[in-house]
Amino acid sequence: MSRFMNPTFGSLKPYVPGEIPRDRTFVKLNTNESPYPPSPGVIASFNAEAAAQQRLYSDPQSRDLNRAIAGSLNVRQENIMTTGGSDETLELAFIAYAQDGIAFADETYGFYRVLSDLHAIDTKIIPLHGDFSLDPADYFHLGRMIVIANPNAPTGIYLKPAQLEPVLQNNPDHIVVIDEAYVDFGNESMVPYIRKYDNLIVVQTFSKSRSMAGARIGYACADAALIEDLEKLRNSRNPYDVSRQSQLAGVKAVEDAVYYREQCMKIVRTREWTMRRLRELGFEGPESYANFVFVRHPAFTGGTIQQKLRERGFLVRHFSDERIKDYNRITIGTQEDMEALCAALEEITGYDKNR
Ligand code: PMP
């Protein structure tokens, strides 16, 4: 830190993203990207005409994209705000609604902690139960904003909307953000509940199920009054946050919903296969509802598994946090990727097929 920087940020610990390798080809299973390419329509949108249009600013209201997203979710355009990735949506919500503080789980998406530190928000950490399950009753009457990732990361555990609904009912004067980054992998969304609850913000992203992590598109779906708040802040910060190319490609992605549904189903099938195989190899972990699994092996530390996989060309995510340091979070790749990963783990764990 230079002597010029505001000392308020002296102890800030920025988010540490998963490794983006440059030196050799890895099977990259560490940042929950899709192993499949974007849809043909999205790919075709990256053309010379679109490139020439880059001299112009993007539509600061992302109108075409918002309209497309609203149509796909069966809500009105005024219920949608699009941002540069859902990290930005989350930040705007933290800025807007955390004046009484915020609450989230001890093991959840690490960016929540970073954002609350950055914005000096009073933070209440609510430990998950022993099996990493989240009890909605732990979130009743907290007198502060709440954020819950559902499915949760890195555990992959999911609660049905009806199970989370009491959190909304029991915090009528505070915002509840449900971060659905991984909802498309076979789960039911809380989006329809925005009609019933004016304190609900559902956050989704194009980064995982729509194979567009690099395009940076995320959005909030909420009551129109909340979207107005968030837009006010977005326009006070970075009104051109979603690039012209991303808006164009995003519309194509929404149009190609059938393609993406198929990719998600493939990922779910591969996830089920992977979890079965990992259990046979002696791994344990919660049933996952996302595009990753969260597993440990009783005979190895999480760091050892990560390192041995790296030596064999696989990148997975390991967190050093005490409670989860035995685990690795492994993104679901193609079926071939996962068969190769399991073969490597078979070798690493010394699994004996003839046992
Ligand atoms: N929420 C959760 C739970 C995530 O895991 C991620 C991915 N790191 C995000 C939000 C942010 O994704 P993006 O900014 O790419 O939309």
C-alpha cells in the first residue's frame, strides 16, 4: 500500500479468483465455467459488423437485453437490471440496502465478505450446520439485509423456494438477496416470488449455465421499486457497464434457450456420474445441485489432492478456510474431462478395483 492510499483500506483482503493459467494447458475445473461453447447464435454475433459498432457506447439501459431476459423469466422489463457480471449486481445491492448491516453464511460465496469489508458493512456470519445445511430459521428477524446463495457455493446444497420463503416473510423490513448463479442446473428459481415479496432480489448470471463468463453479464430480478433503486446507483457509478458486444450476444443467448437447456442437462448427468464415481473412490461430500461437486477424501488433505491433480494437468479449487480445508470444489467439465479426472484420482488415492 502506498502512503497515499486511504488507510480505511489497509486491511482489505480482495477476492482471490481461481487460477487463470497461462503457461500450460490444464483441464480447468476451478472456476465453475461451462465446458461447452456458447450457442451458435452467440458465436455468430461476434462478427465484423458488431466489431465496427464498438466505436459507439453501449445502450446504458441494456434495453434489448433486459427485454429478452424479462421475457425468458416471465416478468416485466421494469423488474430487470443488467450489470457487468452478477458480482456488480451484488455490489449495488450491498451499497443500496445494507445500512442496518448484512448477514450471510460462514461458508458461502467469498465475494460477500469482500464486498461487506469494502463498504464497511456490519456483518453477521451465520454458521451452516455440521453437514453444511442451511436452516432458514437461522435467518428470521435479523434486522438486517440477508444474502443467500442457492444453490450455495462451494457446497452445492440447494433449498427449494418454499423452504426459503419463510426468510422473506420473517424479514419484511429488510432486503433478502437470493443469489441463483447455479440455479439452472436442474433447480427451481425464486423469480416468481418477486410478485409476492417486495423485499426479494433474485440475482442470476450468464457466466455458468450460459457459457459466457468472459462476457460479464449478470442481472437482478425484483420488484420495480427495487430495480429503480439499483439503477439509480448503477447510473451513478458505471452506466455503460454491460458492453455493446455483451448486450448483443446476451440477447442471442436468451434466444438460444433450447441449446443451453441441453448443455445444462448434460452437465447435470455428468455431475451425477462424477459424484457416483467419486464415492466409489472413497470421496465424500454433499449432494450437489450446481455445476460443481464439493468433496474430501478421508486419507488425504484437500491441499494434497489439489496439488496431485495439478501435477496431472487438472486445476480444482481448494479453500484454506479451516472448516473446509479438507475439501476441493471441482467444476463439472465434459464427460471425458470427468472420466480423465476420476482416472487421475484413482491413481492418486491408490484405489484398488479388485477390492
Ligand atoms: N454468485 C456466486 C454464488 C458465484 O459463485 C459467482 C461466480 N464466482 C458469482 C455470483 C459471480 O459471477 P459473475 O460475476 O461472473 O456473474
